[in-house]
Amino acid sequence: MIELEGVPELIDPVMVAAFEGWNDAGDAASTAVAHLDREWKGEVFAALDAEDYYDFQVNRPTVFMDGGVRRITWPTTRLSVVRVGGEKPRDLVLVRGIEPSMRWRSFCNEILGFAHELGVELVVILGALLGDTPHTRPVPISGTTSDPDLARRMDLEETKYEGPTGIVGILQEACTHAGVPAVSLWAAVPHYVSQPPNPKATLALLNRLEDLIDVRIPLGELPEDARAWQVGVDQLAAEDSEVAEYVQTLEEARDTAELPEASGEAIAREFERYLRRRDGASGPPGGHATADGGDGTSYLRDNPGLRDGPGGRARPSRPPKPDKPDRGDEESSED
């Protein structure tokens, strides 16, 4: 029995989840959820028992000093809640952790138990995969669901993927079988520059999430980080003629494939996004998110023990050097 004594009644809650590991190329998805948690000052209310789901020889605990006292952080999955303020406030339940090593069905059932008790109306799972996409073009984001009705209502693709899957695919199917509407958003990360972080992919996921759940997400320094990342990769790629030639080939293939999609409807969607962000940048929030969670006060019981865990990632001074274009190194995940 899940007891949530410290969590108040939530307003139109949406669960947003991401897991480090196989479904998190460039750490783009887990960094996106970490960004939401940081910007809206998420309050952790639950942590899954690490011994139930993790092999500590694969995901090792870490030791750190806390005021002269040695403490241990165990790899696990934590749930926090944030309130998006404005005229129409709503709550987000953030799920962030590591892809479990074992007992995936029990893991998903536990997550779904929280979703049921909290009255979650929609589950959005973020993922990132390696793909043949150039870093110089917008990051492709695909939204998929197993629910045909949800696909029509939210303009998503009905997933047809068959093959090996990760916890993102398993959790989405578990939600579908439990009758909980669920969506997966996938970012395609260039396979030749797969090392984390990838702020451009993280930014693209957050922009798509913003449209999907109709909230304004404070982006902080992410746009600047994304520009710096691309400039840095441009410079490094230019130093290697083979990589530069390969990137040009990907650009040509991408531009040819997307030419028919440069329709008036697509341009209109981008212009609407621009207007929403410009209007939100000046004046009162007016239904958009606020960084302090609405009224700036805490509405969960303080539980420092549950707050231990990995925080936000440091900004890189420059991006990693691109790998050689070798498709045999890593495999991409599902659509």
C-alpha cells in the first residue's frame, strides 16, 4: 500500500519520467527532467528501494562527505512534485532515476501505483536515441503512443516498433495496459557526437514537452548552452576532414527528406511557438510557469533523507570531440 501523507491533492497532474542508461543518449532525457526539477524547485516525496531493482556492481553507490560525515547515495529512482503557477496552475510529478537492472514489471507497477494514488492524468516518458542526424540541423523529436485515440487527439505517431526495448518502452506499455494515457517523446542524438551532455537535444525535448502539456517551461541557460555546444562541435568537426564530409552528407540527406515538410502549416506552428515565448517573456505569468512554484512556498514535508542524490550537471566549457563515424559502436533504441 502506497501512503502519500506528505503530498497534497494535486491539480491536473502530469507525470514526466526519464531514466539514465540505454534510452538516454547524450543524457538528454534525464537532463531534461533534472532541469524541470531544478527550475521549479522540486520536492522529493518518494524513492524506490534500491535493493529491489539495481545491481550495485553495475550501478555502484557513491560515497560523499556531508559536513565531515561520510554518507552513501544509492542508485535509485526518485519522485518529486513541482507546481506550475499562473492563472491555471497544474502539478508535475517528476520521475528520475536509472534504468533498473532487474524486476522491470514490479518497477513499472510501483511507478503506476504512485500515478494512481496521485490522480495522474497523463504519463510522458522522455528518451533519446542515437541516429543518423547532423548536429547542424534542428533535433528531430518524435512523439509516440500505443493508444490510437490518443495519437489522433494529440497529433502523435502510433508506435509500430518491434525489437529490443528499454524501460521507456516497457513503462509505456504498462501504462497502456493499466488504462493510463502515456506518451513517449524521443530526441535523435548524432551518433558521431554521442558523449553527454547534449544541451541542444535537451532543449528540443523540453520545447516539445511544453507544446504537449501546454505549460511554459523556464529554459534558463539552456538556449545559450545549446548554441555554444553547436559552435564547439562545428569547430571540432571542421578540424577533421572525414567528419566534416560525413556531416555534409547527413545534411544533404536530411534536407532532401524534409523538403516536402516545409509546408505553410509547419511554418505557422513555429511562428505560434515564437509568439508564445515572446509574449511570455514580458509582463505577468498569465498561465505560464513561475520559477518558484507559484507562491514560492514549500507544500511538502521536509525530508532531507530523500533529497540525497545526483543534482544538476555542470555546464561544459567546451563540447567533447566527435567520434569517428562508425555505426558499429552503438545501436539506437526504438522510435
